[in-house]
Amino acid sequence: MKTVIVGSGNVAYAFASEFKNSGHPPGQIFARNVAEGSRLAEICGCGFASPPVDLAPADLSRLAASDKSVGQVCPAPHSGRAV
């Protein structure tokens, strides 16, 4: 199963760790915070993306971003992808 974690805070770290520890590491981390997102991707051994247009296709996208940032981290409807 291809999984993308959207976010780079405590919840994103928890989800990414659980997926990795269960043998299903995320395929990509997407985050606005490039430093934290890149670090989390490195820990998980997966790809990293910052602009929404670079989101990888996934079977599961796990949103782990704050309520106030959802509008900024979710792709625009015209992109053809949904989180």
C-alpha cells in the first residue's frame, strides 16, 4: 500500500513511525516546513515533497496537519488529486 503523510509535526512523526514499524513505511512525506519534512522523510527512508503538485500517487494519504493549515496543505481542486 502506498501511503503519503501530509504534515511534519508530532502527529506526522507518530503516524510515520507506526507505519514504518509495522512494515509499511510511507512512500512520501509532504510538508510546508521543508526542514522538518525532509528530516522526517530521511528517518522513514522515503521521498519528500513540498508543493502540492509534487504529491505522489497513493492508496492512502494521511492528513496530520493543524486545522488552520488544511487549506494551505491540501491540493487545489483543479490538480486532479485529493488528500
